[in-house]
Amino acid sequence: MRNHRNSTGSTDPKKEEKQAVKKDSTKTKMPEGAGKIIKIVVIFVVLGILASGSFYQIREEEQAVVCTFGSPQAVTTPGLHFKIPFIQTVEKVSTTINGFSIGYNSTGDGDDAMMITSDYNFLHVDFYAEYRVTDPVKALYASEDPVEILRNIAQNCIRTTIGSYNVDSVLTTGKNEIQANIKQMIIDKLEYYDIGIQLVNITIQDAEPPTEAVSMAFKEVETAKQGRETSVNNANRYRNEEIPAAEAEADRIIQDAEAQRQQRINEANGQVARFNALYEEYIIYPEVTRRRMFYEAMEDVLPGLKVIIQTSNGNMTTMLPLDSFFDVSTTETTETPAPVTED
């Protein structure tokens, strides 16, 4: 009875395990369309990666170096550019003006600034150099660190130039000349080494003696020189203001003198013409002319004097000034004229 139940009422355990495995495999089996979707997604991801690595952008103040199998080529046009993924590499280089200081720095170390002049004086001189990249390929591959090379060149040129000037020139009057000489020397050496960068400018930021007492003395000297230049400039300005005024005054005096000279000449010519006319009258009537000239002279010499002429027969005649200018009745009552006898 027991064997019959096993054969009829239950199944074989191994068969049941195989059937369970088949059922699980049928449940985990993926549909046919899911595999295609995954392939499409993978393709799009790969294409996206390739597309993102196939383009690069250059800004206005940048240049790029595209390297193809180890061969670099510069790209200088701003905008969006194409490159071959996994074959070409791109490295961007900034072309803006950058700079660095030579001498004092933020850590307070001023050993680079200690320099000696031609008259054996020590100075602390601080420079600031500005540069920019002109050839990105040479800047990346011609040297390991072009900025450090420029720094070394600048230090060499600075010390060489400072050593040829005395201390007064470095501190006061020769700064512009020193800067110009250093700049030209650095430019010449950069052209020789050809490392792809160019010096824009180099300036002296500060120059002072190493001790405080000497520094104050030099500052006083510089202040005195600046005061002298200010006084000279003020004197030149005063001269420029006064000289035109003096020249204008001199021109005015000369013009007045010329006008007076011409006036005197005209008066003299008029007197000559008057004398000639009088002389012609004198030739014709010498006695009458002589008397008239005498009376006119007396009128000029003795203004307001009444001249009374008494003739030989006792008659009294008033000649100068004319009676029309005087009150005859008042004059006769209040004045008693002195007789003038004409010979």
C-alpha cells in the first residue's frame, strides 16, 4: 500500500527540481526587443563620448596646440574647432599679459633684490616684468619652463645693467634709462633663445639702500633734487610769462616813439613851411612883418599884457591883446597903462 501511494500520489524529487529550474529560467529570460534597446543606448553613449571629445573651443585670449601623432600644430583662430578623438590632443595656452616680480616678494625674502652699483654701493632694487606668449608651440615644447628662463634672463640683465650705473642714477635720475637698457637686452636674448614668449615691459618698482639711515639720506637728497626741479620749472614758467609781456611793452614803447618821431617831423615840416611863407612876406614888407612878429612874440611871452603904443604926437594906441577880448570901460577905469614909447 505504501509503495503504491509513492508511485501514484507523489512525484519524483529530481523531476520536481528540474521542473523548478525550467520555470525559473523561463521567468528570467529577457524579451527579444530589450537587447536591441540596450545596444542602441550603448551606441548613443559611445557616439556622445566621441562627439564630446571631437570638438574644442578657443577663447579670444587663448591659442591651442593640436598634437597629431606627436606633431604639434598651433591653432590661433577663436571659436569652435574639430579634432579626431583618441588621435589628436589639444592643449590651450593663454595669450594674456602676465607678470612676475624680481626682488622683494610676499615672504619678505629680498636676496634677489640685493645689487651692487658701479661705485660699489649696495641697493635693494625691485622690478616687475610683464610678458605674453607669442608662439604656443615653442612655449610648450621648446623649453621645459619658459617663464623661469625669462626670469633668469631678466635677473642677469638687471644685475649687469645696475652694475654699470652709480648709486645716484639708480635711485634718482637714471631710472628711465636703466629700464630701457634692461628691456632691450632682455628682448635681444629672447630672440636668440626663441622660446615662444615676448617681454612686454619691465619697470623699477622701488630702489633703496639696505640700511634705514642711508635710505633716509638718499630720500632727502631725492627730495632736494625734486625741489630744485620744481624751482627751475617755476622760474622757467615765470620767464615764459614775463618775457612776452616785456616784449609787448617794448613794442609799445617803440611804436609810441615812432609816432612821436613822426609827429615831430610833421611839426618841423609845418614850421619850415610857415617860416618859408613868413620869409616871403618879409621880403615884400620887411618892416611890417618885423613888427607883427614882435607883437606876436610879446603876446606869447607876456600873455594877458595890454600893450599900449604912444606915437610921437601923443596919441595912445592899444595893439595887443585886441580890445574885443577885454571890457574896455573896466580896463580904462581900473588900470593905468604904462606908456610905451616906440623909437
